[in-house]
Amino acid sequence: MCMNSHSIENIRVVMVETTHPGNIGAAARAMKTMGYNNLYLVKPKIYPNAEATARAAGADDILSRVVVCDSLEEALQGCVTVVASTARPRSISHSVFTPREYAPKLSEMLKLGTVALVFGRESSGLSNEELEYCNVILQIPTNPEFSSLNVASAVQILCYEFNQLLQSDAVDKIDNEEKTRLATADEMTYFYDHLEQSMIDVGFLNPQQPRKLMRRLKSLFNRAHMDENEVSILRGFLAAVRESVTKTKSD
Amino acid sequence: MCMNSHSIENIRVVMVETTHPGNIGAAARAMKTMGYNNLYLVKPKIYPNAEATARAAGADDILSRVVVCDSLEEALQGCVTVVASTARPRSISHSVFTPREYAPKLSEMLKLGTVALVFGRESSGLSNEELEYCNVILQIPTNPEFSSLNVASAVQILCYEFNQLLQSDAVDKIDNEEKTRLATADEMTYFYDHLEQSMIDVGFLNPQQPRKLMRRLKSLFNRAHMDENEVSILRGFLAAVRESVTKTKSD
């Protein structure tokens, strides 16, 4: 088995508010068996912890390199694509794929930068607000009557599934014409803040009753996988809007 | 997702001399998430056990139906094919496949009768003598430097992999209840005209030198397959921009 180590290094596993440290250890082990290294934890309930180390069963190097973050936003810094693993379909309109359907797209994305695979809490998964950071939702096909996959098992399945792909040389077929760098998660956050502020400035968005609008727009822009150039065009436009509004106001 | 229940009922998961009861529970959960029911245990070290029940996390029906056997031979009674999952290649001459390679063959076999998927001990796997019961060896592709898959993870991966095959229809994608109509081409044209005009209004786009701005933005929005709702939100924003600019100008 020959892994494309460049690709695999570009995958970041992000576990959000994991309750049981054993699941963190099991996830580290699952990752390592499939050749993955980068684990980020957002506000783990208990970590580090002996149970995590025990369940890692030798994947200690992954645990010792773990990056613990205070927010999902922080954990996603620098990622060009954010992929959420969820058990339940959401009403929010995201692109939803099975892992196998998404695999070819993933390999394309990995050529452009770091991709985050985000796993939610054991009990409640990811919040809608957290899903707003995500470009894509993956749903592992499960028994409709019992879809309660353990979180480390979900990590195992995605790592296994994508590892199958990364091994195959069929991967290296995607064209590289005029490839612009994709916007990172933090750049998208700035853009959304900017957009929201503009909407407030012109009286289109009432900050007292804000949510649905921005959620819909994030869903739209996340779906598009914007590149840095597109973000900068739109931010340029928003800056011009602001200037135009304030200038005329002060005239 | 519609599982072929006849096929899945013909799969028997057999765990040989499992040491940790937690792994039995986790395997039961893994099976159930993928729609499998039949678990046989050959001389489990500790079973039944509270830890097994805890890790099963609701897959209690599988545990309550578990068949505990005194020997592998007993556990394999009635099986038309015996498939062993091993981490290490063996000197014994078996046919060795990856799970994915074997999947089509498995579905053929399931038409003929019961197929056993056999998983060895946590520490030492299956003995050569036990492997002699097996028709086929499956090796899950792993990191050559760390191939130590947890046994319940191996169960999870095989159940997942074969479930992909046994599903007749490819998972129903994105059944968004709130499916909004996609914007039509003419609506997109109006939107683009509107966007262009706004960019001119605020001095961001020079109609004398339009460059590739609009082309780039069209490419972005076309990629996203906007729905009518999203178009109308953005047009609402653009209208507010115009109003805001002209109102303040005329003040």
C-alpha cells in the first residue's frame, strides 16, 4: 500500500466537544491505522486523560501532537474546505454526500490545501451554527432504525474510505488550469462578517432579528467553494458600498 | 436507504476469544448501525458483561441474541463460506483480498447461504489452525507502520464496506423537505444585471473597463446553483444598497 503522504498530511480531523476521552483515544488509533496524523480537539470535556491514552493503543504520537482549540473557528484556521460528518440530515441546504460519493472531490480539494473533517458531540452532533462553517455534509449510510454510530467509528470509516482513494493512483487526474487558492475558513469568516455589516449598514439586515438571512447566504457561498480571488472581489464591492454610503452621508 | 434484508440476514459475525467485553459491545453497535444482526462469540473471555452492554449503546437486541460457542467449528455450522479478517498476511496459501475487492464475490455467496465473517483475538488474531476453516482472507488496507486495528473497528469497516454493496439504491441524496425551486436562467440574468448595476453605482465597477469582474462572479454564483430564495435575498440587499446610496445622495 502506497499512500500519498502529501495528501494525507492535508487532512485534519476535528472533534468538537467530545465528552468521552476514550473516544478521543479510539479516534487517534483509528486515524493512525489509516495513516492520518493531524487531530484537533475543540473544547474536549476531559483531555488529556489515561483512558484516551489506553484506547489510543500505541497511537501516542497522534495524541502528543493534538491541537486543543477553544472554538471550531480556531480549529478550522487555514482549511480550504470543511467537511462535516453528521448522522442526521439537516433542513439547512448543504450539499450532502456519502463518503464514497465525496471521495473523488476530496482528492481534488487536497491538492489545494488543508481539508477539515469535522465530527460533532457524541450526544448531539454539530449545531446549526457550527454547520455554517462547513462546505459539505457527509452522511455515512446507516441502518435507518439505528443510526447511532460511535464518533470514533465514524472517524474510522471516513479515514478508511478516503484512504482507499488516496492509495489509488487513479487519483492524479485532475486538471490544474489557473487554479486559484481556495479561501480558508478564517477568510470566509471575515467575509461573512463583512457581508453582515454591509447588510446592516444599508438597512437590509436588522441586527435585532438577524439569523436566518446570514445562514442562508453562508449556505449559498459555502456550497460554491469560493476562491480567494472571488472573496476579495466581493469584499472590494462591500468596501465600496460602505464608502459610498458613508461618504454620501457625510457630504 | 433500502437494505436487502435477505442478504444481510445471511451474514454472521464471529468473534473468536475476544478478551475485552467492551469490544464485543462496540462490535454489536457497529453491526447494528450497518443493519447486521447475527453475532456469534467463540469462548469470549468475559461475557455477558456490563461494559459490553454499555459500549453496545442501544444495540442490546444483538447482544441478547448472541450465540456463544465453544469452538470456531461450532460457530461456523451451516455457513457456506468463511471469510477471515486478519491484519497480517499469512504464509498459509489463501486467497487474500481487500474488503472492497471481495464485496462483489460476497454478494454472490450470500445468494447461496450464510457467510461467516471471522475476527480473531485482540492480541494474536487467528491461529493457523483456525485459518484452515476459512475460504478467504480479507485484509483491510492499513498503515504499514501501524496496522493495529481495534477488532470492533475491523467489524465496523467490514460491515460498512459490505453494506455499501448490499444497499440496492444509492442513498437518497439531499431530500431537503424545504426544497426551494432553483432560480431560472432568466432570473439569474436579472440578478447579474442588478449586481453589475450596483457595482457601478458604488463606483466599484467601471463600465468603461469592466474587466473580468462580472465573469468571475457569474462563475461563482453559477457554481452554487442558486435557488430563487437566495437570489431574492441578494437582490433585496442590492436594492437596499441602491436606496441607501441614492437616498443619502439626495439628502
